[in-house]
Amino acid sequence: MKGVLLWAFASPVMGQVATITALFKPDSAHPHLNKFTNTTPPSGYCQSHPQQCEINRFFSLQVPIQFHSRAPILANHASGRQGPMFRVPAEWRDLTVIHEGTGAPQQVRIRIAGIGTRVVTDDVKKLVGGADDYQIAHNRLWGSSWVYAPAPCQFTGNGFYSPDFYEFFWRTPYAGVCAKQAKYDVPWMRYDYLDFAYELETPDPLKMASGKYTGSISYAVGPLGDFDFGDVMLPTDPMVTLDFSLDVQHTLKIDIPPGGEKFELVPAGGWQGWLQAGRKPVRLFRDQTFQISASSRFKMYIECKRWATLDCVIEDAAGRRAVELQVSVSLPNGLTDLAGQPVKHRRLQAGANNAQIFEPGFYVDSAPGVLHFEVPKNEVDWMLSASVASPYSGSVTVIWDSEI
């Protein structure tokens, strides 16, 4: 009897990793521009042709994946897969990025919007049996210049050649195979790198919490993969992974005018009507303005030294009588409640559990809001019915909190 011992080995899948970073930080010069800024250092095509990328609204990355021919490319090959062909994931794909602190998910979309490389082979004049110059030799070898993209790829107008290579870059507005046919035998060929452009669709940053969001998406590289360059050209790495890091830096800033933290509640027109004519005040109030800058949701509520139900109270000097102090807020244009309604004299209540939540439709920068403090009529009547006059005082803390 013989025993057979089988050993199984697993090798990790290798691949290239590239990082895409984007930042949202509100800009007072462009308050309605509620979009992320791509902060990824450009490489490849967009590094060399930034104006073209700005016009097309895409970005590019170059990764050091080479492709080597595993067999000669024969003249007039019948199948596009037997020569230089390019199919990239030009359709939109979704990926999830996760807030590093809370685990909250957000959706990002990406598509590959362009493809390019440097095609290297033997001296092209020798391959075609001679030519007047190298541009003609390249064109004769492949039927046309590498600058002119086969459909459905599209022309970008950029290319560079030498005796043994041609650099090109094509737009890929649609998914599909873009192939060229050799007109002469090509004994060997190499692509020196993988250069691709991408478009991003990022979430609405005004609906995201401050902090970093990370996620990734991977693409298979090779025959029948996401980046499919045919059956002859084989990659040195089978995978490209894009790591995403989105940084949200919101603003919530409140400015109260000097002296605005201490004030008196008075009737409309002052106390003269009561002191001189005995007319009871309808209410005691004070409107306090403030400036607000906000680029994300926030909540508002009050905290009281003393309160009754959900309102704060102020007390007489002896601490025996207390009256209700109502606090409400009016917010500037651009800030609404979660139903999209304007915020005018919205009542605030005591305690974080009773907070009102508001959100911006765009970045609100140093816009005026108003806090309304009021002792209502029934409470004023009770104050004035006392046999002993006394000042009333108290304190209330108004809280704007970006942590929802």
C-alpha cells in the first residue's frame, strides 16, 4: 500500500492599488457649489494634458501594469482578440464609502472615461519593409494612426511616436471593444503602462457628516476581465484596486454681537404705557440677531438653569415666583427644516432629545438669524398681579450642535 501526500499552495492575487481622494470644504466665494473637489494628484494623460481633462471633466491615473504579447500578431488577423483591442469598464459602477467614525454608508459612482498606453515593438520601418518616414510606417502597419480611435472609442487629438513606439490616449464614452488590425506581421509587442481616465459622481456633501469616508472598488485586468485587452496581450498584474478617501470638512459657526449674551425683556414701546397710563403689556420680549455659517445639518435646543415642562423659566428676586420664557428661532434663506419648510419663529425646547433639526440647501455663509425670547401674555398678567414688585431674572443656553 502506498500513501500519497498532496500539498496545496495558495498564492495571493497580486495587483496595483491607486488612491483617489476628494475634499468638500465650503467656500464662501462659491456658496452654491456643493460638490467635492478631486484632490488626487494627476498622473498619466491629465498630468500631460490638463486642459483637455478639464474640458472633458475627467481625471486620469497611470499604474505600472505592462502587457506583453504571448504570441506574434499576424497580419490581417480575423478576430479582434488576436490583436490590439481595448475594452474598459466605461459603464457607471457603484461603490460604498463608509464613515470612519460612525459607519454610515454613502454611494459613489465611477466610470472609466478614457484609455491609453505606449505601444512598443520593433522598428516599424523594418516591419513594413521601408517607408518615407516613421509616421507613415506606423500608419501603414496599423492601417491608420493610433491618434484616430476606432469606434466606439473617440479621438482626443494627442499622440507621440518614435521608431519603435507610439503613445496614444482615447476617450471611452461608451462600453465596447475598440480594436486595430495589423496589416503586417508583428513578432512581439508590449504596452508599457496602463493609463486611464475616470469620471466620478459623489454624494451631496451637505447631507454627509463631517469626517472621512473610505471604500474601494477592484477591476480584473486581462482576457475577459474588466480591462480586457484581448487574448494576445497579457498583463503583469491581474487586478487594479481603487481606494477612495472622501474628506468632509463642514462649517457650523455662530457669531453673537458684542453684549448680545445679556439683555432685558421689555414690552413693545417700553414700560411707559404701564407706568404712566396703566396699560398692561401684552408680552415681554427681545429679539437677538446672530450670524450663522452652516454647510451641514445641525440641531438646536435649549438648556435651562430652571425649567417648567419644555421651556425655561425666569424667577423673581426671592425665588418664589417663576414665569415661562419661550425661545424660538428664525433662520436665514437656505436653511430649512427636514420637510424643506422655512424656519420662522420655530419654537425651541429644553433638552437634546427635543431638538429641532435643520439643514442647508446650499452653503449659508454669515447670514443673519434671529433668536426670539418672550414671556407670553398670561405669564405677564400673573407677574403684574403680584402685590410686591420684583425684578425677574434667569438664564438660558441656546445650543447649535452639528452632531446629529
